[in-house]
Amino acid sequence: MNTGILPRVAPFILFMVFVGLEEAARFLDSRDMITMSRQTLQYLYPLKVIAVAALLIGFRKQYQEIAFRQLLIPLQLLVSLSIGVAVFVLWIQMDFSVNPLGAAQGFNPLLFDDQTERTVMIIMRLIGAVLVVPVMEELFWRSFLIRYLVDSDFSKIPIGTATWPSFLISSLLFGLEHNLFLAGVMAGIAYNLLLYYTRSISHCILAHALTNLLLGIYVLFTRQWQFW
């Protein structure tokens, strides 16, 4: 087994395990097999963020493809920031594209009556969306999977190597991971194109983080919790 697989796959799998636990709890609650409030379910998110962040930190020496000095190239930086903004703008216009596998429940901080608790949960949501998820997802989708679809010995494939099957399959699967399917596919395509242009995971992380930051700000101001 390629030793580079685990550091790039394990954080993603752990993240999805938490998602699965949340959906299982919702299902059991809807069948009156357990009793769990929506507020209680929201506590899984900070646990998920902390657990995934711990894995990423533990594996940090394995991520040689993350080199933030690459962000110092002015034109590529401008393109990355533009992609991040464009994906956000398109995302909020594509709220009709619900995932065919089922719509996830949005995060509503107003479920928490205590102001301090509500603030902490919002901060944890932003930390997860801006600092943890972009790193975790870009390592999985655009460092590991897109190269693995080219060759199972993915580590010998240069970052940014393009084939039509890897491009299309990774974009489609990226869409299926998200609540808004077509928006997710759109974002997958955008980040893949950015990867092929910059040959840099760091630029993809930056664009992804900016998209999520803008989306978080938008949600907090408009209270359209379904985007979270």
C-alpha cells in the first residue's frame, strides 16, 4: 500500500464518519427509536472539527505538496482569489440543486439560547469551514483522488496532471459530497481548473477557504442556514 494514501484519506474518512453518525441519529430520531434534539446534534460539529484537525496536524509532515510560498506568485494569487469569489457567487445562486442522495440539515446557531454558547458554536463552524475543511478536502480530492484516478501509484503523478476521466469523476464525486449537488460539481470543476493552472494544492486551499469564508459571512448576515 502506498504510504501516502493514509495521511490524505484518513482525515476525509473521519469527517464522513461524523456526517454518517449525524444522519444516522436523525434517521433514528425520526423513527422514534431515539430522542435527540437538533441542538444536541449540532454538538457533533465541533467534535468533528477537533478530531479532523488533530489528524491533519498529526500527519502534517507528510503534506509536502502544501507549500504556501507558492501563493507569492501575483498572477496565480489573483486567479485563486477570483476563483474563490466566483464559486461563492455561483453557489448561492444554485440553491435549487439539492443532492439526489438527500439534503443535509443546515447549521442554525439560533437553536442555542445562551449567547456565549451560540458564539462559540459559530466560531467553531467558521474554523471548520475556513481552516479545516479546505485543507482536508483539497488533500483528498485534488492531491490524492484526482491523481489516484490516473495511476494507483499516485505519488509519482505530478500535482496538476490532467486526464478527462480524473477531472470528470472527481468533479462529480465532489458534488455528491455536498448538500447542493450541482453547486458542488461546479466548485469541483473550478478548483480542478485552478489546480491544473497553478499546479498547486496551496492555491486550491486558498480559493476553497475564501469561498467558505464568504459563504459563512453571507449565511450569518442573511440567516439562510440551509447553506451551512
